[in-house]
Amino acid sequence: MFQEINAPNIQDLFGFHPYPSIEDRDAWQALDGEWKAGTIALGESFLKFPYPSLTATDYMDFTRTGNRSRYEEKYFTKRRALDALALAECVEDKGRFLGDIVNGIFSICEESAWQLPAHNTYVRDAPQLPLPDAANPVLDLFACETGAVLATVYYLLKNRLDAISPFITERITYELRQRIFTPYLNRHFWWMGNGKEHMNNWTIWCTQNVLLSIFLTGAYKELGKEAMLKACRSTAYFLAEYGEDGCCDEGAQYYRHSGLCLFQILEIVNASTKNSFHQLYQQPKIKNIAAYILNVHIHGKYYVNFADCSPVAGRAGVREFLFAERTGNTELLKFAAEEFMAGGKDSLLLPEENNLFYRLANGFTAARVKEYAASVHGAVLHPDIFYPSTGLFIARDESLCLAVKAGNNGDSHNHNDTGSFTIYKNGLPLFIDVGVESYTKKTFSPQRYEIWTMQSAYHNLPSINGMMQSDGESYGATDVLWQMGNEECSIEMDFSGAYPKEAGLAYYRRRASLLKGKEIIIKDSFQFHEQSDPSAVVLSLMTYEKPTLLPDGDGFTLQIGGLGQLTCHLGVYLETEAIPITDARLAQAWKHEVYRTLVSPSGNSLEFHIS
């Protein structure tokens, strides 16, 4: 695939001109009227904007307190302001926004560093330095994205800025050379890959934005071949670790920073070589990567989630639509168009998006998406699917959606969730994966699994002799079997290997079945190496709606709000606790407390019927 891209077939690079600059007035005037009006209004909201100063103590806040959000709020607000102002000027072209644009450019260029405090280290997983070394930039996700923002401003507005002073665009290219191009070509950061280091979304996200910085400023004329080869090597390393099935092991939110960034790299590589690599879009792996976001969508705002992914993973939109066009995926086209329309002004304008290039793409694609959405009819089809690369199983009928995570506890952004399940009914959460709290210093530290959302005891999983699952690739499921059918879809596994040996398990088997049009059945059975009381197994059940206990013969029934029921055979109800949602990131998905119900088996098996 990307290994095919080498020196002989990139002797000539022809640039990358994806959208018109401000000079092409006919193109800008022909854009969607709603987008233009909204873009001007958004730009007006940032007129006379006081770009905040990022002080040294702001930067040190992370290493001193572990808090990321105070610095990052200022940092990202500056970039969103510049994005909004630049697009508004392109729409209007009256010079009304130029002064604030210049202020934004210089404010960002005058920052001591573009990398976030949480990423201020030169060695993967090493402690962060309290302050940046301005002479030795770190290429992290947002340094690279800042480069792309400034490059897009340069691409769109160069002539208008040069008419004020040539030093404006010269300052942009100077900072890009010092902070992006030179370190990119002369240093090795772990995300670049070497065939040994594990890759994740950083590889493809950073690479995309470096290429945007190089090609949108014309630096490809000097750096293009060397940069292209390095970018393609990194992309090849990234794809080598990606399953042929296209599953993103970091979840739906990270698809936007992995699969969709891969798409943009494809666009740059293909366009700058005059369509020499168009066949890449039809590679099975690329087509599967594109389709992933459709396959993990449940209904409305909800997605199948695991690891650090929220169940509310954001609307699909223009970038998914463009990827669908390239890969010829009609259902993904319908899905992206439907989501774009459902998202209203937020989907149209992307006011919270940091990457100016994404917002630019929206402007030049919105009318086409609207036209397509008006022309298609019928529900989007979401398939039943099993992803062998991660062990992710998803099955649906008209009212129920069952997702089960097999695999192991070594995924990127891992939670200890091997064997856990989530269930949605009528598009609403019945049994849930809570997701992750706001990132802090502890999130990516040796203390990660002290955080409750990462622990198996807060997933739909058992604790064994007081022990939870362990983290790492060696802790996972075995003997995984699955089947898909018109009447029944099921997956079964032994996930005793996800627990430490001290738990004493000989096996812990779980079978999860969707009987279409009827119910979901979860069957657990277990055995210890030595005789042990069944009460040594305590199963957690996580719900969004409050469960009400209804005694029922040899088991019990839980009424889950007004949404559904769980009937338990051969089990003992222990207690239900309410868990308040106080974290801002969790509150985006859960508007009130969630509930954890504890259950023990009365023997060596347990069975749930859910409807």
C-alpha cells in the first residue's frame, strides 16, 4: 500500500490546491448561503477579540496540579477565534476582519511553544517538563495542528496579508520552518514510527497536519520529496498495525483523528502526484477503515464505546461524506449526510473545531451534502459485524443493539473491559460503558488504573475474589467464537485470562446472544482451580436509568427506568449505588447520575434475560 510510494514515483510534486483562496470571488460567492451567513456572524463574534496571553505559570499548571483544562481552554480559544475570523474575511472580503486576523497570527507565533504542557516531553511516556525549550520544539498533536491552522490562513489570505505587510506571511513561514519543518525532517519522535514502536492516532493526525503545513504554504517545492517519503513511511507503519477489518481500537471519537486523517493524507498524496495513487481508495483495508464509523453508530448521538471513547462521540459530517465518496460507500454517504443535517448549525459551522482546514472543507462541501441528503430516502443500514482485530461484536434488531468487547486489555487508550457488554434499546442506553473523565496528568501515568472509569469493576464485568482485571496485552479473552444469523447473533469467550492468576479462575465463560425480535441473553459460567464459594464472584451492572428491584422466584428482576427489564436466574441481588456525574467530560454524555448494581451467582453460573 503506502510502501509502494517511494523515490522514483514522486520525482515531481504538483502541489495541493484543494479549495480556492480569497482571490476567487466567484467560488466564495457561490457557497451555501446559510454557511456564509453563519460564518460571518461567527467571525463578528470575535471582532476586537482579546487574544489571551499564555504565561509561564499557565504552562506549569499541568506539572504542578495535573490540570490540563485551564491552559488548554485559552490555547484552543485563540485558534478557534483565528479560524472564525479568517473564514469570515474570505466570505466577505472587505478587510473588516484583517486586523484581528493579524493579531491572532502574531499572538500564536509569539507563544513560547505550540505543544501542550501534557505533551511536553521528548521521550514517549516520560515525565513532562514543566516549561518548554523554545529552541527545541516538541512535535505533538497540537503543535502540528497549529502549523496547519497558520498554513491554511496563509493559503487563503496571503495576498491580502501581504498588502498590509509582507512580514506577516514571512512570520508564518519562519515559525513553521523553526517549529514544524526543521524538527520534522531532522528529529525522530515516537509517533513517526520505526517498525518497532506501537503507533496510534498521533501518527496519522500529526502526519496529516505536517503535510498540510508543507503543501498549503508551497514549502513542498523545497521539502516535498523528503517530507512525502517520511510521511508515507509513518503512514505505512500506522497501517501495518491496523487490522484488515478497519476497526479503530481507540473508538469512534478517535476515528476522526485516525481514519479521517488517513483520508486527508491520501488526498494530499494523490493530488500532489496528479492522481497517481487513486487506487489506494479501493484497497479493502482503506474501505473498511472508512466504513467503521457507520458500523459502530447506534442511533442519534450514540455510538458503541469502549476504552477512552465516549458514547456521545460527535456527529459525522463532511469529512465522512468525502471519504464515502472516494471509497464508493453508499450507506456511509447516507449516514454522513443524515448526521450533517441533524447537527444543524454546529455541523455546518464547526464552531468548536480547532482545525481551520476542516472548517474550510465544510464551506465548500455543505451545499453538496444538503443536495444529496434531500435526494435519498430510506433508513441507513447498519450491519451486524464482528471485528477480529479487536474482538468487537455488534448485533442489532429493530429495538435492541448488543455490543460485546472481547480482545485484550492492551488497546491504545485501554480500559480493563475485556468481556464487557453494552446494550441499547430503542436507541437509548440500557446497559452502559461510562467512558472517561476529563484528561488530567493521572490519565496517562502509571496511576491510570486507579481511576474508576478505567477499572473492570465499573464495567459490566465480575470482580473475582475481590480482584479486578489487569491491564496489558497478555490479559485478554481466549476461545472466542461468534456467529451472525437472521434469527440469532452470538459471541462467546473465556475471559478468565483477563484477571491475575491470584484470582484463582480455571475459566470464566460468557455467551451473549441477541435473539432477534425477542431478547438478549447473557450466560456466565465459571470454575475455580480450588473450591471457592460462588459469592467470591460479584458482577457489576452499569445502567443510566435507575433500576428498581422486583423479587422473582429463584432470582430477581430489575426494571431499568421505563426502558427495559433484566431478569436474573440463579443470582442474588446485592445492592445498587448511584454514582454522581461531576466531571465535565462525562457530563457531555450523562446528564444525571449513573447506577452500579452488584449481583452474585447462587451457583457456578448466572443467566440474564434482557428485553
